[in-house]
Amino acid sequence: MPRLDQFSRCQACAVRSIAVCNVLDNDELERLASITGQHTAANRETIIYEGDPAEHLFNVTRGAIKLYKLLGDGRRQITGFLFPGDFLGLALHDRYAYSAEAIGPTQLCRFPRAKLERLLGELPKLERRLLQTASNELASAQDQMLLLGRKSARERIATFLLTLSARAVRRGVDSEIVDLPMSRSDIGDYLGLTIETVSRTFTILKRDGLIELPEVHRVRLTNRRGLAEIAGLDDEEDFAGSAFAAGY
Amino acid sequence: MPRLDQFSRCQACAVRSIAVCNVLDNDELERLASITGQHTAANRETIIYEGDPAEHLFNVTRGAIKLYKLLGDGRRQITGFLFPGDFLGLALHDRYAYSAEAIGPTQLCRFPRAKLERLLGELPKLERRLLQTASNELASAQDQMLLLGRKSARERIATFLLTLSARAVRRGVDSEIVDLPMSRSDIGDYLGLTIETVSRTFTILKRDGLIELPEVHRVRLTNRRGLAEIAGLDDEEDFAGSAFAAGY
DNA sequence: CGGGACTTTGAGCAAATTCAACCATTGTGG
DNA sequence: CCACAATGGTTGAATTTGCTCAAAGTCCCG
């Protein structure tokens, strides 16, 4: 696909308004587009492998992605989920610090790292934006440490659902019914729980009238305030969506 | 204290070689020095409060600091410890995302955030360096998520000790005997454990000949390889010190 | 020397895990 | 189009790891 096409694609991009490229004017966008390629990943396809040379960075435009780290014996920690508009590859190191796998069919913009880093020197706005993004990720990681280190299973699930909902709002998606594209096992590995505990906890929240589960991969938040109370979120955080609301 | 003095102090600074300022040449350092003040904190003194307007950023020059977040009922998660050379305040948001408290007498360089952000626009090297630092922090946060979500108490303590040791190496301090300036309660709140479990686990590691505890706040790592095996670290990571070795 | 803060150790308990069985959904080949 | 295998999810019982509660030991520091 020729470059000109990529620029048009960028200009028309549905997630441009929330992605890192939203700070660029047309000229700058064109320069970024000139080093941008497209990457498609099928469901369960691995996009990057932990430990591999970090040759590309990405921006998710469609679908969803999980990031994870493994221990020698197969235990897995999912460190985050990415949705359209999210940047993949922060932690600008020579090697990827985690693996990334597509959850459902996924579309990404791909940037060669060397070229992007060179371009950053010429597009200070973009560099500042990445620093901002890294800051947000950092704040979000700290929230997750609090969750993993100190919250009960119930609190973890409640927090998780509210956070997903807030991120959906940010993408302009309805947030009353939250999509859960990931499996129970993914949720468990993200929240530091087992599949069984995740499943049981959903059942309990349903029983207590806080959520409904019309489908396995879809939750209706019937009592946000109740969830927020369980989650131990400050009220502002609730709808602002913690780290992901900040900036831009 | 007048500015000129600060510049001299910067030039002579013992931690300059590992701090963010290490990328600056003399002229640039002088500009940074011109907006730099000194801040001293006594033991247990709070340096920043979660939720307060983020008016200053800091660089630790002496002592140690713990960063933490609280839940409404007092549960606490320590998200990190800072030592000389470390930057305090990343997560460049309008409000601090966590509190910071001195562990022992502490000395810091203090930068007004507004001025520093303005200066970043003129010192691209410094901005790039901060992005690098944020990347390192992010990688380190992901390691911590893996620890909190998936490791046993034994594995957590082993990982903690090796990480502290690696960071000590980086500061040029002997690493066989590791200083633990923080309390058992701090260690527990950092590793997602209780004081009692921390204490018991130290005892077990001692019994198994992996460590010695000549003093309460001092550990001798008598069997690094054994610890690394327990910690589930890749061998390179062991002495490289995970995230904190990367870059600069 | 005494008091307070911190640490260690012990005993019982509980939340979450493990192990096991069952159920639901989906996709495939006959 | 159905049977059925495979995958993923839910539920139950037993177990375990780490927590809570309690008490005793240690180390400062005045």
C-alpha cells in the first residue's frame, strides 16, 4: 500500500482524536504517515514476543490486545489490555518487555522504532505526547499495583468493570453494557485470580444485583455506585476513568 | 541559597552520573540549575501528598523515599522505593498520583513543575531522558505486577532482595550486603504481604542458607543463584537488575 | 534503666486456590 | 442436519497459603 494512501487513511482515521497522533497538524501527520505501515492480526495471533528485538511500535485501530509476561513454569500476568486508540510499545527499550496477543481480529498502525525515534527528534509535540502517554500508563500501573497487592477478589472485579466502562466511554462507546472480549482466564491473569474465582465473583455480583450477564462476554452495570463503593474508588475517579482520562 | 551555588553543587553532584541530569552538558546543566532548589526531609516526613496539586518535581540526592497509595480503610500499597539518583514526580499530571515519605533523613533537588516543563521544550535531551526514565519505570511496574499477581511470598522476597541489590550496584554501593532502610511493614506493603509473612519468610530464607540477617535492616545475600532461582528471574536479569539497569 | 516501637514467633482462621465434575456453546465430520 | 468432540465457563468440595489475633522478644533512645 503506497504512502499517499496511508496519509489519507490517517486523516480519516476513526481513532485519531484519541490516539497519540491527535497532537499533530496536517504536515506533521503526513511525516508520521510516511513511516507508518498497516498490520493485521487474527484472533490469538501474537503481535510481539517478550524478549524479541523491539523493531516496531504500534497503534491499535481496531480490535483488542492483551499484554502479558510469563514465568518459567507458565504462570502468566497480563499487564494490560489495549483497545482502539491505544499505543503499543511504550517502554522504549531494545527488546520488548512483554508479549502482545490479539483478542479477536485486530488492526494496527505499525512504526519502525528507529525511524519513529528519529522522527521524535523533529516532532517535539509527538515526543511530549508520548511522555504524557507514558505518564498515564505509569499512573495506571500504580493503580493496578494497589489492586493486585491490596484488594479482595470482589474489589478487583468491581474495579476492573468500572475501568473498562470508563475506557469505553473515552472511545465513545456506550458504557452501560460493557464488552468483555477477553476470556475468564485472561481476566484472572490480569487481576491475579484464578478462572474459578473470577467466575464465582461474577456470580456473586450478579446475585447482589450489581451486574447482569446477558452474555458471557457482555456485562451490564446495573448499579455503578454500588460497584464504585466496592471498588474503593474515589468518586471522581469513577466516571473519569482513572488514568486513562488524563491528558488530551 | 543563591543560584550560582546550585550550579556548583550540580557540577559536583555525587549522583549526577546516574541521575536524569547526566545527559546535559555544562550550559544546559546551568539552565536546569537556575530553576533548581534544595529540599530536605527528615525521617518520616511526607514530601508530597497524593491528590495535591503537583507543583514540584524532585531528584533524590541522599536518603531513601517510599511512594504509596492508600485505600479508604487505610490499606496501603507502596508502589516504589527511591534512592539517590532517582527521579520523583514522573506521572506528569496536575495532581500527584501518590504520596511520598522520607525513610531516614533525605536530600532532594526540587524543580517547579511549570518551569521544568517549559525548560523541557528547550532541552530536548532532557525530555528524551525523561521519556526513557518513564519507560524504565513502566517496565519496572510491569515486573511488579507480575510479582504481585503471580508470585508466592518466598518468590516475592527473593525478587525484592535481588532487585534492591542490583539497584545498589547501580549506585556504586556494595551489593553483597544489602541495606534495608525501610521497615518490615513497608516491605509488606510493597510486596502485598503482611508484616508477619515478611518476617516469617526472612526466617525461612535464613534457615535455608540463602541469606543472613546480621542486623534487622541489613541482609547478606549468601546464595544469589539460589535466590535468583526462587525469584524466577532470567539469569541476565539477575545482575542486570531488571528495569533499573536499562538506559544511561 | 525503662518505655515504646518494631520484629519475631505461634495458633487458629479465612479467602482464594486446587482438584473435580458438570454445563453450555461452537464447530466439524459423518 | 445431527452427533459429538472440543473449548470455555460454572459450580462444588477439599486444601493451602497467607492473614488475623495474640504474645513474647529485641532494639533503640531518652
